[in-house]
Amino acid sequence: MEKFTNIFARVVSGVFSPLMSGTYAMILAIWLSFLTYNPFKAKAIVLMVTFVATCVVPVLAIFGLWKAGVVKAPGLNDRRDRLAPYLVTVAGYCAVAVYTRFVNAPVWLTFMVAGAALALLVITVVNRWWKISGHGAGMGGLCGVVFFMMLSGVEVAPLTVEFLALILLSGIVGSSRLVLGRHTPWQVAAGWATGFAASFGLPLLAI
């Protein structure tokens, strides 16, 4: 049973890796808001840019740093290994934020992406002294995006079920990190709160 629990925790941690959070958030923002009425090609391009800038580039950077001996393991389990990869990811989010302005996306979408960059920057700074859960921040960010859409009226249908599902999923992801011994409950909670506050609070400035 313990072996199955560990395998399940690893699968959940992999599927909901912080590196995928930006892409998941963009999917939610585009397909659950009025942006869903835009042409499919336009939506696909924005999604692809987000995926490349916030996932592919950071993964390549982490792999390169690992091969160069700068980081001990690709999983970045040692908080001291996270500075350079996190800064690369912050730059990726900033690039996506600029891109959304270039394609005349709604300001709230730009601020949503900027919120992710802000959350990761905060985590990067705090990480010098205390390890915060990136997985927690990613899930908090997804919850914050949906909560913002619920309160701002940009959604195309009620999102109560989706929001509650994300809360439940946050618990599963957070528990997985605890099972694997990667974080303490406070580190997971701090990550979730940081992600939620940034992805919900910053877009509010646009309405």
C-alpha cells in the first residue's frame, strides 16, 4: 500500500508540476472566459507561446544546469538549486505577459500572467531562507485564476464546480508533496497562498 501511495504521489506531482501551471492557467483563462469565442488558431498560438516560454525553456535550462553540475538534480529538491531555474521561469512569464499585450489580449490576462511571475519572484526571494512549495504555488495560482473569473464576470458559465474541483485537487497535490517528504504542511500552504494571492489580486487591478 505504501508503495502504491508513493507511486500515486509521484504521478500527481509530475502531472501538476509547477512547470505546467502556466499552461494549465492559460487553458482555464482562455476556454472558461469570453476569450473562448476567439478563433481556435489565435488561442492555440497563445497557448503554445505560454507552454514554450514557461515550460520548455525552463526544462531545457534545468537540464543544462544539471549537466553542467550547477544543480544537483533535475527535480530541484535542494532549495539552493532553485535560484537560476526560477529566474529563467520568471523571465518566461514576463515574456508571455509582454506577448499578450502585443496581441491585444485583455489587460486582465496580462496581469494574470504577471501575477504568476510575481508569485514566483516572491518564492525565489524567500527560498534563500525557507523552502516554499512550487507545487502549492501552482495550484494556488490555478484557484486564483478561476476565482478571479468568477468575481469579475469574464466567465462564460458559472465556475463554482470548477473552483471546488481545483480546491480538492490542491489538497491532493499538496498531500502528494507531503507523502514524498518534499515539504512541510506550512511550506505547501505558504506556496498555495502566494500563488492564489498573486493570480487573483493582480488581475483585479485591471477591472
